[in-house]
Amino acid sequence: MSIIYVLIPIAILFVMLGLAIFFWAVRSKQFEDLDKEGFSILFDEQQAQAKTAAKPETQGTATAATDSTEQNRRQQDDAGQ
């Protein structure tokens, strides 16, 4: 029974610590834009592809070989999923 005198203050400290961390996160605006990071994962690849498509093919065969290697890797990734 005497252990409860130790466990209750420890539990109260954990709750206070959790609340302090939560309020710090709210004050530092950690919860302001939750969708931004999720969408950035989706749009980064599309922006990179748009930049690649917008470049003229003046760099020669090295660029073409790199592009075909990159396309093969993407196809393998898609097939694996």
C-alpha cells in the first residue's frame, strides 16, 4: 500500500510533463499546417518531372542515358508496389 504514495506523484509528474510538451508544441505552431508535409511528398516528384520535361535535350547522350535509367528505376519501383 505504501507504493501508491510513490506511484501517484510519479504519475502526476508524467501528466504534467505531457501537458507541458503539448502546450509547447501548440505555442511553437507545430499543429498549424498538418497537410503541407503530406502534400509535399506527393508534389516533389511531379515538380522534378516537370523540370526535367521542360529542359531542352542539348546535353547529349549522357542525359538521355540518365533519363532512361531513371525511368527504368521508377518502373521497377511501381512494379514492386
